[in-house]
Amino acid sequence: MNILLLGSGGREHALAWKMRQSPLCERLFIAPGNAGTAQIGENVSLSATDFPAIKSFVLDKNISLVIVGPEEPLVKGVTDFFRNDAALSHVAIIGPAAYGAQLEGSKAFAKKFMARHNVPTAQYAEITSHTEGVEFLKTLQPPYVLKADGLAAGKGVLIINDLGEAIESLKVMLEGQFGDASRKVVIEEFLDGIEFSVFALTDGKNYVILPEAKDYKRIGEGDTGLNTGGMGAVSPVPFVNDELWQKVEERIVKPTINGLHTEGIDYVGFVFFGLIRVGHEPMVIEYNCRMGDPETEVVMPRLKNDLVDLFQKASAGRLSEIQIEKDKRTATTIVLTAGGYPNDYKKGDVITNTVREDSFGEGGADAIIFHAGTKKIDNQIVTNGGRVMAITAYGDDIPAALSVSNKYAELVQFDGKYFRRDIGLDLLKVN
């Protein structure tokens, strides 16, 4: 079949890499893609939110399956666009309709959904008035968690220790610090624990759970400095034992998927559970309506199933037939960033010493480079974003995999390159 994947980051390169391995995949198009996806499929100069242009391309290329990588087109209704167009209604699409995508697109929507279905999460208040917000903040203990209700490009969460600063920050947010996304703010109690991520693929009734992962958001080693889109990830997560896994499925995954089904929400696609272990109990920090990045870059290498077959089964409502198979090895990924990220950074620097992903794990290269912020100009690959590449490797444990990821991170060269060398090492001390 012919497949169209929407998106341009490391997540999309990892999904494309995995789908390309399937005998069910005849032609693979990525819109708009990056320099890495161009090596394994055909990049298309389309915006992931230009729905009429996507329609023309899908019909012209006889696309049977569309995978939506990022959240923005889902929140803006790309699935609804396909469902409601007679010429497109036969095309399978992986990604929820806009109403279901509010699980990510609106923090308040997600919190109310969790409350309806008894999914464990932090105490919260939905705030549109500064006065009301101040009163709620005074009932909490520091630190204070303020979240823009809508999509804010990963920048809409503030964790503040001082009450006065939190009150002032709330005022700035409500006045439009993050545009319309923060005209409403969700204030939460702070949960003290260790975070991890779980990913389910659902057909709207049934589900399968993919390998779990843990990502690292802080720019500096030792989890210091500014928050970023993610500096690396590991899978599996050593502290996620059988007991915790069972609690996650019974208390969080099942009620969530059952809630989607009983409420009649059109949801065929991924549910990302951003979780935190408090004591030994799992709680939900957030939902996303797509795979995480850079977690996808360690989840896909550990998934042994045919990904295209999984998507077909999801579209047909047949995920109950599937058993997930996981590679027992550990996978680590390290993100290479442009100098200055997550603040101002430069684009257009030439990248050298990359390896091709088609030799990964087959007697060739022992690491794979998933491209994110890259593009090809005049036969050279250059930087085109803050997070440039994610370097994934296998190992028998975290130190073994990390040493290989670090080795290739050192080899790849571009001006201003920065990366963390400690991804996952903190987990060696967690029980």
C-alpha cells in the first residue's frame, strides 16, 4: 500500500524507519519530512496542516493509509477532514478526531475526562480569573504548577517555588503570555516522584501497549537548566516492574480507553500517558494524542511487530488480535542540539560523519541516527532546527547502550553541537 506520514521531526523519522521495514509498505511519502526521511521514503513539500493540499496529494498518489505524527493537525481536525469528505472517507487515518485530540489540546478537558473515569491525577483548578487563581494557589504547598490550557509548543508549563512569583506568573499567563493557549490556566498540586511514559495504540475499543520509555527534558547534565523538547530517552525503564506495570494498565490505561469508548469518542491512534510514580503509585501528569519525541526513537527500535500491520488492525477495529513483541535489549537515544538551544540558535551548519539507518543492527553500524531538525541543500545535510538529531543504540543495559550512543554523538560534527552524556544513568540508582 501507499502510505503518507505527516510531520518532520525525529519521531517521524523513527516511524518512517519502522514502517519501511514492512512488506505491506509499497511507497512511503513524508510531508514535509527531513534529510533523514528522504533516505528511506519520498519527502513531499506539504504542510501537515494544509488539509486541501493533503487531500489532492492523497488522491493523486492513491494513498491508503495516513499517519499523523504531530499534535497540531490532529487538534485542528485533520481526521475530521478525512471523515467528512466523501472522496477521502475510504482512506485509513491514524490519529483521533479533534474532539478526542483535546486530551492533549486542552489541559482542562483532559483533567475533566480523568475525573469522570477515576484516573489518578493531581488535584487541580481550571482558572480564567486571576483573583480565583490566587485563592486556589494559597490552598497549595510549593512548588506551584501552572499550565497553559492549550498547545504552547512545549513551553506552557511553569513550576514555581515562591507564592508571590506564582501569583505574578499567573497574571502574565492569563494576559496572553502563550497567546490564546494561556487565556485559561490549569493550576495543579505538585507531585513529587519520578516520571516515565507509556504508549498505547487503540482502535477506539481495544488497545495494545508499546514499550515504555523515560525521556529527559532539561538541557543540562544532572537534569539541570532550562526545559527543552527532550534531550534523550531510554527504554525499558528499570523501575517499571511487573507490579507497577499492572497498576498502570488497570488504573490508567484501561479506564482511559474504556472512557473513550463509552463516551463515543472517535479515537483511532496513539495515547501517550505522561506518568509519575509517587511512592509506588502511578499517576497521570498529562495525555498526548500522538507518540512522544524523543521517546519514539527508543520505542520503535524495541517494537518487534510490523508497525504497518498494527496500523491496519487499528483501522479495522481488530487490535484484540495482536500481541506486542518487544526486543529485550535496552535502547538509548541522545539528542544533538544546535548551540544556544533552547534559546536562540543558528541554522544552516553543515553536518558530517553521519551513518545510514539501513545498516543498523545488521552487521553494519551499531547505532542509528534519526534526523529531526535537518534538511539537504546542494548535496549537503545542514541543521534546520534546535534539536538536530537523535542517536539511538542497543545494549544489554543502559551503560552499554549509552556508550554506543555517546560514541556516535562524538563522531557526528556540526558547529555548536551540544548533547548530554548522562541520559539514563540516574536510573541505575532508582529502586
